[in-house]
Amino acid sequence: PLLLFFMFVVILFTFLSSIPALTATLRCVSDRQRSFALGIQWIVVRTLGGIPGPIAFGSMIDKSCLLWQDQCGEQGSCYVYQNSAMS
């Protein structure tokens, strides 16, 4: 339940901030450079949102592992996950 609430808050603030950011970009940039500015803004948003997300979710999944594969003294794949920790 806590994860769902957190995800709801993140999604809510993401959508609440997208239109003001678009409006601010269009008002601050000259007419000739608006498409370029929107392209740069889109690249920055996608880069900042696309890189940390998989790392955070991968870390959360790794922390819910109960039994790791041990092969030649190195940690391998996870055999058993704690389902309650993943939900």
C-alpha cells in the first residue's frame, strides 16, 4: 500500500508539473527557437527520468531476494524472492 501511494504521488506531481514547464519554456524562448527548446527539454526529462528509474527498481528487487545463487564465490541470480517485500 505504501508503494502504491508513493507511485500515485509521483505520477500526480509529474503530470501537474508538465504543463507549467511547457508554458514556461514557450514563454522564455523566442519564436524561432521554440521547437529546438522543446526538443532539448524532452531529451533532458527523458534522460533524467529514464536512467535512475530502472536502477531504483532493480535495487528494490535485489533487496527483496531471500536466496542468492553462489557460484565460485560470486553472487549470481536470485533463486527466491520475498513477495511481500516486492509489493
